[in-house]
Amino acid sequence: MTALSVNINKIAVLRNSRGHEQPDPVVAARVAIEAGCQGITVHPRPDQRHIRVDDVARVAAILGHVEYNIEGNPFAPTRGTYPGYLALVRTAQPAQATLVPDGDAQITSDHGFDLGRDATLLQPLVHELKSTGCRVSLFVDAGTSAADLERAAKIGADRIEIYTEPYARAYANGDYGRELEACVHTAESARACGLGVNAGHDLNQRNLGALKRAIPFLAEVSIGHALIGEALYEGLAITVRNYLEILASS
């Protein structure tokens, strides 16, 4: 079964735009859990433009049986009330830490790690994160080489997350075969290295089924932007159930 982890960052964006406490990402997490999702994802950034430090702990307190996935840049330094990514993970004790090479200048995550360059720097951080009891996933581009995926396995990563925006864009344009093939090749190469495979970024109800059919062994998809956007029209609980049905039937 492929797990659905609902990213609630966009709820925090709406809240922060007014400077108050509504809509509350914790309430959104509860609704998604009650609708049947298997995980909740947050991606706190040092500038706290959406998920804040206090949100990380508040979400952790209500999860119950579902998995917590905390995304972030492990190299980002402490800043103001942001204690650093590793400190957040140590405090919140998520099931999964997803490492992403993003910076303040990026509107959103837009590329994976260059493991030929970054693996040595990531290795001690991966080991430190795993010492807290969580699995570690590395954000990678579709088309990442088998050699780089072997590096990911050697430094102790448990999974990769394939960056799927190029596939999603190609799908929207009606010519996605090459991008889907790149995702499949990366997934199969990762599995051959003993890594689990997650996927995320710009996945939606239209393009998710084709990806799942092509990579039936996907462990998890993390979906936020499209899911929350669709929920504005149909409702959050209904939208979560729609995604679960796609994953179950593909």
C-alpha cells in the first residue's frame, strides 16, 4: 500500500497572511487524519513563512497512529526562534525526516540533492537523525544516477523522495512519457540499492494514478499544494478520500 501524507503548509500560509490563528493547521491535520490519511507532513523553514516552530510541536501532539514527516534543509542554521532542523526533529520525534536542499530564495523546493557533491556532508547528519529513531529520506531529482543512489544508501538513508514537478508539468502538457520514465528508472535503481521510494511535488488527482501504476511499490506520496487547492472546491475530507481511492485502485 502507498501511504498518503498530507502536507499542511498551505493552511499555515493562509493563517499567516492575516497574522492571526485561523485557519489552524492542527485542525486541518485532524480532518485529514479522520478522513483516513496515513501521515502528516510539515516543512518548517528558517524564515517561518508558513509552518512555525510552535506548529511542529502542536501537530506532533495530535497525530496518534499516523506518521509524522518533517521536511527541511539540514544545513540551514539557527535563526531567531528557529532552532535548526535537527533540533526540531529531536524535539518532535517524527517517524520520518525528509532532507531537502532548499533556501530562503526558493518559493518552494525545486531540485534534489547533488549526491556526488553532498553525500559526504550529509552522512553525519543522516546518522544523527537516525539516532533519534526516525527514518531518513533524501529529496532527489528524477534521473538521479544509480551511482548517486548507491551513495545515498551507503551514507545510511532509508528512502529517497523523487521530485515530481517535471513529471507533473509534462503531464499537464499531455506529453509525459519521458518524465515518467525518468521517475520509474530512479525508483527502480533506488529499490535495487535497498532504498524505499517516496514521491512528491505537484502531484494531483489527475496525474497521481499514472505515477502509481508505473511505480506500484511507492512507499509514500506527500501532497499538499494541489490537495489543499482542490479542497477549497470539494472540502478537505472528501479530497483526502479521493486521493486514497486513487492510490488503492491504481
